[in-house]
Amino acid sequence: MRISTASCLCPFLVCLCFIQRCYGASHHVPAKVPSRNQTKLANGETEVHHRPKRGWIWNQFFVLEEHFGTEAQYVGKLHSNSDKGDGSVRYILDGEGAGTIFIIDEVTGDIHATKSLDREKKTHYVLHAQALDRHTEEALEPKSEFIIKVQDINDNAPKFPDGPFVATVPEMSEVGTSVLQVTATDADDPTYGNSARIVYSILQGQPYFSVDPKTGIIRTALANMDREAREHYTVVIQAKDMAGQVGGLSGSTTINITLTDINDNPPKFPQKNYQLYVPESAQVGKAVGKIKANDEDLGVNADIRYSIINSEGANMFSISTDRDTREGIISLKKPLNYERKKTYTLHIEGVNTHVDPRYSYLGSFKDTATLKITVGDVDEAPVFSLEHFIMDVYENAPSGTEVGGVTARDPDSRNSPVRYYLDSKEEGVRYFRIDEASGVIRTTQPLDREDMPWHNITVMASEVDNPSLLSHVPVTVQVLDVNDNPPEIATDEEVIVCESSRPGQVIQTVTAVDKDDFANGQRFSFALPSQLPVNPNFTLRDNEDSTASIIARRRRFNHLTQELYELPIVVWDGGEPSLSGTSTLTLRVCPCQRHGRVRMCQGEAFLSSAGLSTGALIAILLCIVILLAIVVLFITLRRSKKEPLIISEEDIRENVVTYDDEGGGEEDTEAFDIIALRNPAAAEELKFRRDVRPEARQHCVLPRSRRSPSVELDEVDVHEFIKQRLVEADMDTSVPPYDSLQTYAYEGQGSPTGTVSPLDSPGTQSEQDYNYLDDWGPEFQKLAELYGEADSDVTT
């Protein structure tokens, strides 16, 4: 397949076409040398391989961008050597934009672009072409890949993406000093034509600056530009494509250039001679005057260091530089005395601290001035030995305790006596007094550190000869702490106790406070009062970290039974001596939800939260009254006398009545209810009332001789009787649905042993041997032990 385009007009492409066609022509080759399409056989003959010839395949087409014509833009032509022009070959196209942007004529192979393309969005398209037999749809040639490149036109102007710009350059810079490089960008194709070839030029800023047309570097064009004369410049730079030719597109940007300062100006005093009056009462170290030299530079270039260069002035005065105002501050180094020296002359020099050697040719960067100081004679007020006095005294000290003293003197040559006073306008005066002659300060009443730990007073001093001259000094008195305040529990709120509290559960952790300072009041110990009995409800645990935990000692509190509890706690501080205080906490029992969250604490809240009306409350109260009446009636019926359980007075048996309480063992005889012994017939009648506890309790045993002869019952074996009763108890469905103790009191009619009860016969001796009881099983084990002990006692 060969591809032809309008680009074949190019001579180079024509040559390529010619070479391609010549390569496909036949060549005469010697018979003995097989060509590339022949194979030499064993018999010396050659076999020729036939294959279809393909035209030269160009790997790319070109199409102009931004085509706005009414017809589709022609791109190129596909042609196969198999195409005889009879329409039997069908050309197909696939790949990027195939069918949408690029279409192909299936018969002729002409390719057209149906849409306007933008090279800045997509530079090329990769497509695949193939020739098929129209009738059989078989591929005549393999699929070929080619590229359609979008050819650029000059449709984008240069732009400065980072503009506008700000730049600086030192003043007094040499010509050609680089200031800034600006770069413009052009979206057009830099490899095709001059669409993206940019040239820079300056539109505004001459003659001070220039720009390199190729690199865009801005340079100074004028020498000795002085910042003090002009500081800011505006430069406009233009970038034009098409190498600056007519018709090219252009863009511009603005550069704001500022000249930065250099130290090119020395300091200058406005005048050469100055005068200053300083009274002799001026304090040492205090400023007495100022002097300033001017410098037109900025920043560190204008920094000046002042100094006194003559010894006369340097011995008595010092000078320093104020960084903010750049003034020379003159201070007094030694006290002035008018009587000794009345004038001083100072030679002051101002020098730049940052000097650039490159500009030393401009001269020395310093200046000098003369300052004459005149000392004035004044009558000075007394001078205190300190500027601020700090004293201390313990609290609760008795009235008249010495706190400290102040001293002042007359600085004049007369040295007049000094009197001391307290400023009566201050509140602290009522706590202190001062001795007028000695300056000793004493208390007028005991002080309380917890009420006021610091006192500030002002002491005034004046000369006796001239009371109008007063001097003042502040005095601060610190009240030192003593341990005079007992500690107390920090909270006054009620402690909440949940009804579901368990023994050992921490109800709340409490802390203590002490009005004393940290040394005496911040280490606490806790305990319950030792003189009170042990609290059955709560106890206290000292955590040894100035806290204590209230712990429950029992479970199941009930706010209906008791809602409020009081718990006194004794707290000791760590002072010397140690003080203690007792605080009583109120503990309120409340119903709580899970995790101890309080649900309700006030009795009124129970009714209000339920939202009950007055009628509902009356109905509830009426139900409670009815229930109480039923309970009282039931108790009354229980206490009433029931029918006797004894059928015959003469037929008495020992009976153990059932009960659900745990007794005190064998020694607890009152826990048993021994009634009259009953016979088997009576037991049958009372079978359904075994769970009823008889009212009458009879503890008696009748001897066999007193049994009624009228009652004649057959003797029954005890084992058989017990087994029968056990079966009856197991099969009986009318018994209560809870555990009960079945009573088996039948001893057997006419037993030779008689009664086994020791009651009413403590003094009788029985010759009966009760060892056989051991063979009756565990039910009679206790009985055997009792009779065994009784026999031992009798024998003894």
C-alpha cells in the first residue's frame, strides 16, 4: 500500500517516492546466485517465492490546525498496489479520531479531517489503515500504522505567567548590573517556523534600564542612581513572537524596581556646639541629656555609635545609642557637686557601625560635636539608702513588734537632720507606725496573713531645716505565715450514696483546704473521730496524698428507710504545730441507675416525675390502706387459737413441727415445738396440715402405764411405717410446692422400750439397750447419740 498526500510537492518526498518505486522494479541477477526471493534446491534449480508488492509507507501526514473552511480538510490518500481501480478494494481506518475527526473514502482511500483541530490541545493522532477485498472481506495487505501530525499556526501570543514582577537593585550600581530575568511562554510549536520565537523589548523604563532581546535579562543602563534622589522605578517589558517581525503577536508585563540602600552617606550633627544644664541633684546612672546626628541612609546603614573622646567628659559622663531613635543618651557616671566643679566639656563623636569599603572614596563616615554641661546648685531632698525596702514580720505578732528600718541622709554639705513619716493617704498606715528620728517601723496591731499577706506603705523623709523638700520610698512588708488555721473539708455539698452500693465501694473522694500557705497547709491526714463509736454504715480510708475515700461498710441502702446520714471527719495539716479540724459531711441516699449515675434524690421529685394527678394519689393511698387492713386481718387470724391436734388425751406422742428458720443447733430447745404425741390415726387426719405450725406447745411424755387400754392398734414396724410415709409424701400432690420437713413421730404401739423421750423422767434409769438404734439408719443417728450419752451419764 502506498500513501500519497499533498506534501508530495516537497522535492525530498518526491525523491522518496521515486526510490520506493525503483526498489519495487525487477532486477537482472546471475543465474548462479539466488536472489532474496529464491531458494537454491539440491539439483541446482532455484525456487522463486512470489509475494505481493507494497508501495512505500509514509509514517505521518500533516494537517493544519484552526481550519474553519466549509469543506472537510484534505489530509492525504491511501493506495494499495492491489487496487486496480475497479472498486474491488475497500479501505478502512481505525485509531484515534477515526470516524469522528478523520474519515476515509472506502473506494479512493482519500482521508479528510471533518473538524477544526487545535495543536495546543493534541499534537498528533495515531491511526491504522488496511486494504480489504470488498467481496471476500479478506485483508489484501497487513494493517499499517501512521501518524497524522497537527501543523502549527501562529495563534497564541506570548504570556508572562509570573507577572507582574518586583525586583530590587542596590543604589549606585554599575551599568549593566543584572536586576531580573523575565521569561515569556508561547503555546505555539517551537519546532515549526517562528510562531514561538520570542524577542524582548523595553517599552517603559529608559534610560535607567535595558533588556536583553533574547534572554529577557533586565540590566541597569544608567550609572550612580541614588536612592536618596529617587527610590522607585516602573519598567514595562514586551515579548513578541515571529522573531519580532511585523504581524507577530505580543504580550507585556510590568516590573517594579526599587533601589536598595547602601551606606553612601556619613552621619552629620546639625550643629557643632551644644549646651546642657544639669542640676547637681541628678542621680547617677540616670539620663541627663540627648544628642543626635542625622544620616540619610536606612536600616543598618544609618546605625550610629556615639562616644565621648575626651577624658574630662568620659570620667563623669557616659553616652549610649537609642536603637529606635538613633539618639545619643548622655548619663551621669558619678555624682555632681556644684561646690567642686561647675562646668564640663564633652567631645562627642558619631560613627557609622556598618561601613562599605567600596565607597570609602566618599570620605570618613563619622562626625564630631562639642557639648558644654553646666552644673546647677540646688537644695536637695534627703536621699534614701535604697530605692525600695522589703521587710517581713510574722502574723499574730504582738503590737509594737519591730518590722525593720529605713535610712535617709541630706546630700547637701549642711547634712541637716532627717525626719521620717508615713504617707497617711495609704490604707496600710493603720497597721504600722514609724519612729520619726530613727526610721524604725513597728506594728500597731497583730497582722493576719490570711486576711492580707502583703502590705505596701510609703515612707517620706524631709530635712528638719527645710520640711518642704520631701523624698519618698516604697516599703513592702510581707506577713509570714504561722500555722493558725485548722484544715477543713473542701466541699460543702451533699455526698450521694447509691442504694445499690456494695461493701468496700468508694462513695466519694474528699480533699481538704487550709487557709495557711503551702508550707503548713498542703499536706493533710484524715480519720474518723476516735471518741465516737464505730460507724456501721461508712468508713474512711486515708489515701496518703492529701485525699481520703469514703467507703461503704454494708450493702443495700434504702432512701425510704433512711435518706440522710452524717459522717464527721477529722483532718490534720502538716504544719508545726499540727492543727486539726472536724467537718461533718451529709450523705444522701438516692436510687441510682447503672454506672452509679444518680437517678433521683428528692422525695418530691418522685411524684412530680411520675406525673400523677391528685385523684391518682388518693387511689394509691386507698389501695395501701386496704393492703394494710388485709395484713392486719391475716395476722389476727394467725394468732387466733386453732383446733387442737390431739385426738385423745391418753394417746400422746412427741412431734417435731416444721419450720423454715435455721435454728441454733441442739442447744436451742426453744426453736422446737413439741406438742402432744399423736397416734397414726390422728396423723392421717392431720396429713394435709403438716405445714401449719400448732399454737399450743406441750412438752410432756406419758409413761406407758398411763396409756388408754381402749386404744388397740396393731404394732407396726418402724421401718415399714417410715417407708410408707415417704411414699405418701412423694405421691401427694396437695402438699405445698416448697420444701418442708415431714414429721415421723410414731414410735410403735406397745413397744417394750416405751417412750424414747427423756422428758418428765430425768431421774429414772432404764435397763433398755439402745444400741440397736445404730442399725436403723441415718434417720436415727442423732437419737442413738443422745441415748448413748444418757447411758454414759447414768453409768458415771
